[in-house]
Amino acid sequence: MIAQKEALEQQIAEATAQGRSEAIAKVKAMMAEYGLTAADLGSTRKPASKSKVPAKKVAAKYHSASTGESWSGRGLQPRWLKVALAAGKKLSDFAVKA
């Protein structure tokens, strides 16, 4: 079973590589036919650079007294909060008092 899976994955990789090679060859042929360069295609995209400013840690807005876990209110709700909300608690029950 594992050998079959590996063989299929190898065939997929080879087919993908062959399709990619064929596509590149077609694009190069069309570029040569029409006298195009990479600049003509508008490939002036700059590579992404990493931010030099470190990310700021956000203060917690919600806290569980029973588990000691907290959540900033950003992103997905953590599992402990989802379980508590499903059990009938309110989000305001976990609000951090300022």
C-alpha cells in the first residue's frame, strides 16, 4: 500500500514537472515569436522584505481564572474559550478588568 502511494506520488511529481517544462517552453517560444522580454510582461515585482520592526505583543483582553490562559481578542478564539462559551458562559465573564 505504501509502495503504491509512493509510486503514485512519484508519477504525479513527474507529470507536474513535465507539464511545467512544456508550459515554460511554450512561453519562451511565444516570447521569441513576438520579440518579447521579461520586462514586457510587467514582471517588476519586488521581492518581499521582512519587517525590521519587531511585532508588538498585545495585552490580553480575556482571561480564564480556572486555567490561567488568556486571549488578546485577535485571531481565532482559543479552544478553552470556545468550550466555556458552549457551556453557556458569556464572553464578558472572561474580560480582563483594567
